[in-house]
Amino acid sequence: MFPSVLPTYSRAPLSFVKGEGSWLIEQDGRRFLDLGAGIAVNALGHAHPALVAALTEQAGQLWHTSNLYEIPQQQELADRLVALSFADTVFFTNSGTEACELAVKMARKYFYDKDQPERTEIITFSGAFHGRSSAGIAAAGSEKMTKGFGPLLPGFKHIEFGDMEALGAAITDTTAAIMIEPVQGEGGIRPVPDADLKQMRALCEANGLLLIFDEVQCGVGRTGKMFAHEWAGVTPDIMMVAKGIGGGFPLGAVLATETAASGMTAGTHGSTYGGNPLGCAVGNAVVNIIGTDAFLDDVNRKAGLMRQKLEGLVASHPDVFESVRGSGLMLGLKCIATNSDVVAAGYRHEVITVPAADNVIRLLPPLNITDEDIAEAVSRLDQAASSLAAG
């Protein structure tokens, strides 16, 4: 009999029924340290009291009205994100995938309105992940993402990650934008060097292009800055965020400059649920906490502590791990053992990690994970690695 839930996921045999901070409780009572955070979504862990209070209070007042009307919570969150970023304007979505769709539309509409309708092509990079919509998979271009789903949406040109010479050569009179994740997540926790981001900005300026950053996974405090591109001292024209912005509630956004967004007038885009009172109430609670210097400073301190412990872990298990990579609390362990085996060994020792490309496991803990939980998590990873080495 065909399963009632479409079988598109290869799920671990775990059923979690409760969460507390950096911990998840399985229905059989086992307690797992969560270094996945719902794939960088639960930025403040599970059942954070401020988020619970915001959701509960708003749920008792008003859930949804649609974007036919003013939404005070949405306006408040947009104002906060503009104040914390390069952007002049924000459009709210339900997910990162939807944010990607708008980013692509926005870039193309910008050039259409400039009487350059031929400029539709967007340059992207190997290892990219921009969601699973038709535009998202076409932007990524990998066989894993696109096989069986043709014909693909045209208008994307793919080059090798890190090949800046190829990037310069790929720009033509039909190029509209360059789109990249400042730190690739699904691609194996691969940070883009600051110098490359600066060169991309310069190429965009020289050729009149738009620069689009996908910060769905690496944004909202994950790297120790509110947004990952801040480390390089460059700004995009358009940026997608999601995951951490809702702290576990489905919420995404596109941030843009006034210039880049100039073509998006009334009727050119919309969302029934995007930016509704419930989602934005939670988003405001998240930003109230993460969008402070003190919180981000602590993320950086914890990132240093965790990385130090992980370096020790790698040194202790050279037959299992090769190296540590990443930025802030967006870390990866490049494995020598098969990464899926490492993830499975972690489950047996009640610690959760997330697989990625390039034989990497992702470590994406809540940004407010305690020092004690960091130590315990690495201890459990140590036990998991020892069990693999023992065969």
C-alpha cells in the first residue's frame, strides 16, 4: 500500500515529542542534544519562553487577515530588518524557497523596467542550494536536484564554486545578476572567501548587475553577525532570509535596496500567508533577541569554544574526521568515514547532526546553546566516532 505521507524523505527512525532548549525528547524518553536545530531553523532552541509568549499572545488575538490590509506586526518587523541591514524594503514569505522565487523575479523585473528585457540571466555556482521550486532547482543546476524535472526554467548560468576567473568570463550583455550563498550549507559548509565576495561586488558595479545573497541558512546571527556578508564588508542588492528568522515558525523574507526593488509595484507579486500577524509576532520576538550586539558577541564566543573542541575531536579521530570548516555556529566536520554513518552513530549516542555534500556533517546548534551543552555534544560525538573506529 502506498504510504499516506508522500515518500520523498529518507527519515531517521526517531519521533520527537518535546523540545527544551538544545534538547529534543524522543517519545521513548531518550534525550538528544540537537546540533541540527531543524536545519538551522530553531535559532533560539526549542520552546524559548519569549517565542512561546509571543506566539501564544498573538494566537489569542488574531492569526491571519491576508495582505489586503495593513498588518502592524509585519510593519514592525520590516522596520527592524531595514534598521539592521543594507535594505530599504522587505517582502515577507513563508519559506526560503518562496524568497528565492521573488529574488529572481525582482532582478528580472528591474532590468525589464530599465528597457533591458534581454538581461534575464542569473549566474550561480556549483554546490548551491536555493530551494526546490522550479526556479530554485534550475538555479542550483545539479543533476541530483534537476533529474526528472525537465524542461528546466531557463535563464541560469552555472560556474564552479570559487572560480572567479570563470565568473568574470561568464558575464555577458544578457546577465542580470550574480546569486550566491555567502556560506554554502547543503553544499558542505563552504564559506565564500571575503575577497571573492568583494570581487563579486566590484564585478556587479562594473557591469551594472545586481548582487543577490542567499542567506536562508547562514543569516540571522548564524555566523556571529546578523548577516553573514557583513564579515566581508560588502552588501548585496537583494537578499533572501528564512529559517532562523522565525525561530521555528514558517517565515521568510526578501530584503532589497530601493533601486533593486523599484520594479515591484502593486500587483507584481503577492502571498496569501506571507507576513501574517502570527508569523511576524514570532519574527519580532526572534529579532528582539538575536539582533543585539551582546547576543551576537556571545555567538562568536561560543563559536570559538565549539570550534576549539571540534579541532580536538578531529585530532583524536583522524580515521573518522579530516577537518573543521565553517563560520560562527555554522560548522561542518569533513569526514573520512562516510558522513551518513557518522550521523547514524550520533543518533546511537543521542546527538543530532545533519549530512551535507562533500562528505560533511553539519553542526548547526541553537545560537543560545550553553557552554555545558557544547561540551556534552562534543563528548557524544567523541563516543560516536570511537564506536565507528571500533568497527
